[in-house]
Amino acid sequence: MTNSAPQNSPRIVVVGSINMDLVVRSARLPAPGETLIGNSLSEIPGGKGANQAVGAARLGADVSLIGRLGDDGFGDTLRRALVVEGIQLDGVERTRKCCSGVAIIGVEDSGQNCITVVPGANGRLMPADVQKQAQAIARVDVLLLQLEVPIPTVLAAMELARTNDVVTILDPAPAIRDYPPELLNVDVVCPNESEAALLTGIEITTTESAHRAAEKLQQLGARQVVITLGDKGAVFRDASGHTGHLTPFPVTAVDTTAAGDAFAAALGIRLAEGGSLQDAGRFACAAGAVAATRKGAQPGMPSREDVNELLN
Ligand code: ADP
């Protein structure tokens, strides 16, 4: 059975990565050159683009994803997982003779982890792939972007959205050392603390320093800013310079891996529904908090009911 969004749901296009997360658990992580016997292996669909697409679909949006899969078995499994969520995949092509994106995540009993990401087909998503989907981008309310696909592709999608008055939201994750300045020509940027620090040069240790970083991000070109602060919630700064701290929802966190993805998806939906930045930020904090209470990236994405329950 597949889910599909009701008519007049917010419409969102996500351009981004699709990965298989292979989680290997062992008593401790192997040392270089060592062979260890592990305890378990789980295959969990992930990738920031796919996670945000699933997050937005579960919250009730009509979602299309633009990305690339390899021609391997993971590609088949990942595609099926997205179809079940009701996500439109006309913009997801397979790259021949290429693996799908994979993250190999070693986790030891102490919780310490070690991750190798192979971008695979995600690295082959080109500006031309986005341009082929120009019509799909032109008719949505919001475009959601992250940085696990080539940056020229992200910039091409932004440009298409801007010329069609589509709201652009950039989650500048994973953190990169030299962010091209034109990435901040967006309606909303939603970095976490370390991404905001790399973008602004301001170390974020308090909500006060987060507010200073938000102001700097606005000076650098972003119209509106939300900086996520993990279990300390988030700060926002809207287009008119109105600022505030969004207090976190008290939850018992189990796995915060995809909290930021749930946050970005929820922010996109509420803005598409006409919410203010403050209102959308609060909704997104609730979505991030629910995701933090669940294991796994895509399996942990909350539904609308989950978020409403926490909000009420
Ligand atoms: P990222 O995964 O990108 O580093 P964060 O860890 O900042 O993102 O989480 C995104 C949002 O999810 C936070 O702004 C917060 O609202 C919510 N969140 C994350 N972890 C927790 C937590 N332990 N308790 C409550 N809310 C959380």
C-alpha cells in the first residue's frame, strides 16, 4: 500500500541524497588492520534528501524527490521504501555501473561510532538532472535542499526555484569547510551549531552567540535564519529582524541522527502552509524532538499526529 497526500496539501520538492545506512554493531570498534566479530547488521534507508522527503510526506505534504540511485540491489530497496511513503520519484533516475549511496556505520557498545560514506550515485546528480525537472520545481510551494549532492546541482535547483517564486530552504549539512557564499542566497537557512559556526566564524556556545550568528547569516544573504541547538531547541531571526529562542520539547533522546532532517522537513511544511518563521520553527522543534526519541533515520520520521500530540 502507498500513502498519498490529499489535494491542496503543501507541495514540496526535495533535491538531495538517497543512502542505505549499514549499521554494524560490535562490542568495540576495530583498530586499523584488525578483524572483529560483530553482533548485528541492520540495513536502514537514509540519506539527508530521502530522509527529508519521507519526513515531509509523513507530515502530510505532496512530495517529489530529485536524486539518483545506483543500479544495485540497494537502489531497488531504497526506491521501494520511498514509493511506500507516496513520494513521487519521476526525478529519481538510476546511474548505470554505479553503486547507490551507502553509509557504513560502526557502533560500539559505548555508543561511540565511526562512519564511512560512499556517495555513489548521489555524486552523479548533475544540474541537468534538476533542469529536466524544471516544471516540477516551478509548481511547488517549497524547495528543500541539503549538501550531500554536488554543490553546482544545489545551486542550479535554487536558481530555478528563485525564478519561479518558490520558497528555498537550505539545510547546509553535512558541514563543509568552505561554503560557497552564493549558497546563502536563500529564503531560509537552517544550520545546526557546527554548520552555523563554519558559515559565520562565530563559535556557538550560548543562545546569545547563536543570535549573533543568525544576524551574521542574514548579513551574508539568507532572508531568514533558524539555528538548531540540539536539546537546547533553536533560535530564529525572521526577515524583519524579529528574533527569539524556541525552547526544546522535553523528551528522552534515543538517537538524534535524523533530528535535523525531521526539523528541516517540518519547517518546510509549516512555511508552505503559511505559518510564520516562529510558528514553523516551533512545529519543527516538535518534529525534531519526536525523531530524537526513535532509532533509525527514515523509520524515525514522525507523523503529523505524533507532532501534534507533542505540541498539545
Ligand atoms: P542536527 O541533527 O542537524 O545536528 P539538532 O541536533 O540541532 O540537528 O536537532 C534538530 C532539532 O531537533 C533541535 O533544534 C531540537 O528542536 C530537536 N531536538 C534534537 N535533539 C533533541 C533532544 N535531545 N531533545 C529535544 N529536542 C531535540
